[in-house]
Amino acid sequence: MAAQRKRILVCVLDWGIGHASRSIPIIRHLQKMNCEALIAANGRAKSLLKQYFPDALYLELPSVTIKYSHSRWLGLKLLLQMPSFILGIFKENKVLQVLIEKHNIDGIISDNRFGCWSNKAPSVYLTHQVNLISPVFGILLSPLLTKMHHWIIRNYSECWIPDLPGNMNEGLAGKLSHPPAKGIESHYIGLLSRFEKPVSQVSTPGNYILAILSGPEPQRSILEKKILEELGDHTLKIVRGLPGYPNRAAPSDNVEWFNHASDELFASLVQGARHIICRSGYSTLMDLVCLGKSAHLIPTPGQTEQEYLAKHLSAAGLYSTQQQDEKIELTDNNEQDIDLQRFNLDKDLMGSTLESWLAKL
């Protein structure tokens, strides 16, 4: 008698589409290992995943929502929402317990969804931000926020970190992912990208600027407007980060835009671009590393994770960067192709970690 397929619930944070993008290789691996992957996702994240896994079972799970600011006072606005944020975590967890019983869930993988742990099924917490940077009073509050985050992680069976082991300079996320939290079973699972293997380089880039937009509103639209206003005279190709949204005509003849790009189209656009502009969201950075391309980074104002990543990777000579309120200036010298060998993409850390975890269920 054949063994019953394990049912794994993959819970994906829906603050933009980055978490959904990096969950794609995990779900693919689960399917290759003859597991049934059930998916809990909302909004744009759900729309993206449905394009890759249309036959999967999608479950309704209330998300912990955060309202983002138009200004740089994002940090203060986030702190004021902390009480409702904590309440949302426990509401999320309560609904999860019902789903586990109803759908006979064997294990849970939570991509940064804070309330998706349970004593009824082994649960994994996936994050590259093991250590947090406070958006206000950083020196005083960052250690406190990190301790709170570690408390959340300790509710899970394991913590998986999408980065490379070693010291903070050997990976991509720097001090966000290094060192791991003490007293928590943690595994570095390598860089996660929907592009499973490095794509060959284009020998001669085209003469267009590629903008890759992502993240929550209203900042996604603010950056899109800025790019159109300041670079509208150039040949622009824009991936808008709006999967599932209805298409509409581009604002001018020299602008071509896509609400979402398939893997093949996205890789082609990236490889052929003379310049790339994007947020310093971690999932976008992992995709670019896998494609072997650098970019000009414009972090979301007030989002300390992106601001740190942009500064850290610019200091390492991998990317150029600027603030959103500065004029966009691109030169042929501010981007260089990434040395893929530095990130050891050939080693399947995620596959081996996933296989070991499944064996315990």
C-alpha cells in the first residue's frame, strides 16, 4: 500500500508579491517530493501564485495587515499600529488551528506570516530578517524588536533562512540574517528564486531602462510616477508588480509596461536591459543574483530593511543606490554584472533541508 501524500500548508505574507515569489521554488520542491501543497495567501500574492499553481487548494486565512504611509514617517505609523498588529497575529493563529483539523495538515511552512505555528503540526518559519532594525530610535528599539521577533520564531519548530551560511559578508542579507537566533533550530537554505538555475548572460544589452516595481501601496505607485516623470524621454520597460490586475494602455509610445511578467519574459527583460531600477526588496535581489545582473536600488522610504540592504550591498560594490526623493541619475559605470560564483547557487541547500524536515513528519 502506497504511503499517503503529506499535506503541507504554505502560508505566504501578502505585503507585496516578494514573499509569494520566493515561495514558488519551495512549492515546486514539495510537489516534486510528492507532497500536496495547500496555499494560504491573499491579494496580489494569491494572484501571482495562482498563475504558477492553478490547481492547488487555496485556503482563506486572515492576514495581519499594515497600512503604509505616503511619507518617510512610515516607522512611526508602523509602531502606532503595533496593538492591532499583535491582535491580528493571534486571530491568524486561531483560524489556522481550525484549518489544520479540517484539512488534515501534516506540516506548515510560513513565509513571514507571524501567527502560523501550531502544536498540532510541525511548523517552519521562513525569514531573512532574523534580526530587525527599528524604523525609529534604532539603537534603542532594534534589540527590543529583535527579541520580540525571536519570541515569535520560538513558537515554530524550525527557522529557515533564505541566505548562505557563514558570516554576514558571505551572504546577501548581511546582519539581517546573521547570526541566527540563539536557542532556535535554524537552517540556511540558500537564495530562493523562481529562476531555479542561473540564466545565460546576453552579450550585448539593449538600449532600454527596465523598472521593476514591487511592494505595497502607495509607495509602489509613487515610484512608478517618479520614473515616468524623470525618465519618460527614454525607452522604458516597466514590470509593474500587479499580477491579476486588468491591463491598460501605457502612457506613451516609448513606454512598454507589464502588470506581471512570466519567468521567460522577466529573464529576457532583465538580461537585455541597459539599466535596471528597482526596490531593494529581498526577493527582487535574490532573483537578480540568480540572473547575474546588478541594478540601481531605490529603497522604499522609511522601510529600514530595504534601506539597510541597499546601503550594505552598495558598500559591497554589487549595486548602486539612492534615496527616492533624489533625482534618478544612471551611468554606464554604476552597474556591474554579479559574480555568480560568490553566492554558490549550485548547492541545493533548500532541497536537502526540506527533505530532512519531511522525513520527520
